[in-house]
Amino acid sequence: MEAKDHKIPQFAVIKQYLEQQINTQQWAPGRRIPTEQSLADTFSVSRMTARRAVQELADRGILTRTQGSGTYVAEKSQSIPNLPIKDVVAVAKAEHSHKHKIISADAVQITSDIAKLMGLQTDTLVFQLTVVHLYVDRPIQWQKIWVNRSMAPALLKQKLDKVDPNDYLDWLCRPQKTDYQLKAVLPTASQRLQLMLSQQDTLNCMQLSRRHWSADAVFSFSIMLHPAESYYLGDELKEVQ
Amino acid sequence: MEAKDHKIPQFAVIKQYLEQQINTQQWAPGRRIPTEQSLADTFSVSRMTARRAVQELADRGILTRTQGSGTYVAEKSQSIPNLPIKDVVAVAKAEHSHKHKIISADAVQITSDIAKLMGLQTDTLVFQLTVVHLYVDRPIQWQKIWVNRSMAPALLKQKLDKVDPNDYLDWLCRPQKTDYQLKAVLPTASQRLQLMLSQQDTLNCMQLSRRHWSADAVFSFSIMLHPAESYYLGDELKEVQ
DNA sequence: TATTATAAGTTGTATATACAAATAATATGT
DNA sequence: ACATATTATTTGTATATACAACTTATAATA
């Protein structure tokens, strides 16, 4: 773990020092740490080198900096960082093993709950699509998409059985921002049917809700359902050794 | 969205340009982008300024760089970035509304599946604790922890009803690395009981598995169960406007 | 032809410097 | 005592330079 034959750069040494001070609680959260200049002096490097060490820890959220004031140890994060959740459909597409099936595609009046999430008025007309995504021939995701009609007026005129509507929408209005939410749900009977889940199969699904934004408006809202016990969602913890 | 009265720094301008080229597919994944020097020349800035723009995009995984070769547009990520999952227990602790209840605390022989995950031999003695975490008086998490005995030999001698064993373990062997995995599960009868879930309540739980590493060894493995429909796990999607 | 040096190109690290911008402490004036 | 300037401190941006480390292309050699 240690025996590197390569020279450790100086900014990395300072970084290690800072991390150590924080991890061993020598420097408590909220505490002000030495200035860039002071670090540069003690480690006999230029300010820019010391700065890099500090900056990289700030980028990771370990330190917070404010111009004119100083650099402080960040309060302990209350969120689990970077839980890598795989986009199973993207993986399937990358492996050229993806197919999709359009269950329904209509223009409907939006319900109030979805309207609120999309920033639209209730009863606005939106496109509503139900899609099942397959890995080879096995369903891996059930998806319902609501689309802002004014931002993709020609959606239903596309050959949606050929082109995944998600791809079309991504191409048409490239998402600037994306929102996610995750929860565990029980699938409805029809969802179970469309996901081809038998009685023996798990009763649980991971439900991912997603909003795509273009500028300041939501252009699509999706609910995506994944069979829970499958290996698809979440990184498998690898065996040690 | 635009009308900033502050001057936009030059590295940000270059960053924007690069992002635009990538987002509009002008530069496809895998394509080599202009060198730092070339960017510096076209934007009439120093190489270090151009470098910063490139570097920050590389830090975000949008570009990949290899010394001696060049900088390339990264292949499309197949994982959903930065899904912010709150650590509900940490939040409860921050609000000073956290209590915990030790259900059991023993030394047991490890089963083969857990042994594999912890990198230990089957039948090794480990500490096994079952803990329920409360927000004020409501259970928000059921937790089972397996602890490498050699790394925390005095664990069971602590006043575990006073000090959360997680805090003790964090203090004793500060985790260098952490692994997570997430899935949806149905709680067992006893888990439901300990989480005080009634028949009317949701049948689903989000299960988070976590490994804490110290150097190259796993020192604890936890399974944490959260009632699913609660607001605890995952960021609530906010209403627009 | 195949192998091995050599050179050129590109990113990585580091320095010394300068000024801008925000904050915090001090001095000033009423 | 209070409000207002002024100054000092600290981080943010930017430049020009130098050399190290690595990759790739080219030239030299067997």
C-alpha cells in the first residue's frame, strides 16, 4: 500500500497531512485551518502548490473555503456520497442487448400531482408513454414518461417502436439538469404482468423517479420500476480477495 | 439565468465552450480534444488557465486525460451520478433527536456469505450486533453489524446502550473506504416488529449494505433497513415554482 | 524487416509573481 | 457610542516559465 517507487508530489504530501489532521479529529469540523501562505511556508513550497492541496480537499467537500475569510473543516456530511447506481438501460444499450416495447402512447390531461412536479397547470395536455425495456428478451425496466407537449410536439409522430423515446427526447432537448428520487414500492398487477414477474418472484421493486430539465422547465418526468432482487440496481459488493 | 453582474472568469468561458462541444455532440465520446496549449492560443490565455478548464471537466469525469497522449471525451457514463441518499441516522444525530436500542450483541461464528464479503474465513468468530435507531421515539433504521473481532476486541465491553456502537467503531478504526449497496427487500416478521411497522404500513424496505475498510481489511459489515415509503431515504423531488 | 534509439509532443508538477475580490480587524470622525 | 472609512488578511484568478514524466512518431541500426 505504501511502497511506491514513484516520487510523491508535494501537493499530495500536504493533502495527506491535512486529511490526517481532520481524520484524527485534531481539527474538528468548523475549525479554521492554516492559510495557504502559512502551509506554503511550513512545507517550503509555493503558495500555488499549497493551494492545490487545499483546493482538492475542498472539491471533495472535506473543506469549505470563503474568500477573504479562510478555509474551514466541513461539517460532517449527512449524505452518503456517490452511491453508484447503474443505469441498467444504458448498460443494456452499451452491450447492444437492449430492446423496448411501447405499451401505450397518448396525449392525456395531466393529474395534479404530476403537474406540480413538472411545474404545469392541472389538466394541461401532456404526452404519456408506457415503455418496457428489455435486456435481450427479459424485462428489466418498466417506465412511464410524461412529456411537456410544447417542448416535443412531434413526439407521437416518431417511429417509437423503432427509436426509444428516451433517445429521441435526449436528442431533441438535451437535459441540462436531472433530478432523481428513489424508493421501494410494490408493483401493481399490470406492472408485474408487463415485467413478466411470476408469483415466485420478488414482490419488490426499486422505483426511480426522474425529471429532465431544459433551462428552467421540466420537459419530462419518468417513473422507472426495476425488479428488486435482480443484480441490476446498485453495485454488487465484491468478495474480498 | 444569464445576467450576471460579476465578471465570468476566463477558465469558465473555456469550460463552457468545451461542455458545449461535448453536449451538442460536436465532439463524440472517445474523440481527442485540443491540447492545453492549443486552447490557450485560441482563447489567448496562458496554458495554466486553459489547463484549469480542462482539468475541472476531467475531475467531473466528462473528460479523461493521459499524460503524454492527450485529453479525450469520456465514454458516456452508465451510472447515475450523485444520487444523494441521506444518512437518516446522521441527520437524526445532528438534530440531537437520535436514540438507539441494542437488540442483541454477541460473538458468533460467521456464515460463509458474510465471511466472503468481509474477507474472513468461514466460522471465524465475529461480533454481531442488532441495533434499532430511533428518531425521537420512532424507529427509522434497523441495523445488523458484523465486526472483525481482531480490530475491535473490546467492543462488547463498551457501554453500548449509552454509546452507539457505530460511533465507537468510527472512533476506534476510522474508515478509510466505504462500500455501499442498495436494494429493495421485504422485512422479516421480527424486523417489522422491531421497526414497529403495523399491517397497514408499507411492506417494503430499502436495504443498504455497507462495508467499512481500514487499510486493506474490512472491519465491519452492516445491513441497514429503512421503511420504504417514509421520507427518509432519497431526496424528495420538490414541487416546481 | 524488425529492433532499438532518438526526438517531438502532451500532460503533470512546481515556482514566483501580480492583481482582484471578499472578509475581518482597525482606525477615524461625529 | 455608533457609524463610517481605512487597512490588513485571505482566497480567487491569471501569467510566464521551467522541468519532469509519459506517449507517440520518427530516425537510426542491426
